[in-house]
Amino acid sequence: MFADILVAVDFSGRHAEALEAAAQLAGQASGRVTLMHIIEEIPGLAREEEADFYARLEEEGLAKLSQLATRLRGAEIEHAIELRFGHPARTLLEAIDTLAPSLLVMSSHAADPSDPNARWSSVSYAVGMTAPCPVLLIK
């Protein structure tokens, strides 16, 4: 059913379950998984002006993505890694438009029913509500 799965990771440590869910779904459909990390550009710190700083972030991000991909290699799941720069929600939505995955998987936080106004501005909820493809939020 989901042959092309995009997994957004932020390296917070909460992505293990999202990666596992994507691996299971891709394995069932002989699908492909793309692991993506977005490096948020710091306002006032242009990439052109701070090339060494952003190059170091890119190098570290690609190394972490490659390390996460070992789980997929071990399960013999076709995969790719991708790193982009920009505003996390906006850049992820642009990536969805470009890559056209059949499913987006990402970690999220559980909403607190006693405080319905709290934390609705997170990247996962913003993308989950506006993405043009199905979204699986792992809490």
C-alpha cells in the first residue's frame, strides 16, 4: 500500500519508533524509505556568510542519517537519505511536493486533553494538518 515512505527525523531521539514503523510498512510492500533531516537556518546567520558552520552541520547531519539507515540496510529495505536546509515545516511540505511520497512518517508528542491549546504549533501538527499525502504521527 505505501511503496514510497518519507520519514522526517530531527535527531531528538524520538524517531526510533517512527523509523521502525516505516521499516515495517516498507517491508510489507517491498517499498522504499527516504530518511530526511532538515537543518533550520538561523535568522541573521546566512549560509553564505557562515559556510563553515553550515557545512559542519550538514556533515554531521548526513553522518547521523547514514547511521539511522543501517536499520534499513539490515532489513534489506531500499532507502535513501536526504538533508535540506530551511524552515522545518515549510521545507518538509516542499519536499513532499517534490518527492510525492505515498506516506509521511514522523514522531510527535501526545496532546494533553486537559490543555487543548498547548503545543499545537509544533512542526508535526502543522505538517500533519496540511500535507497532501497521508501522515502517520508516532507518539
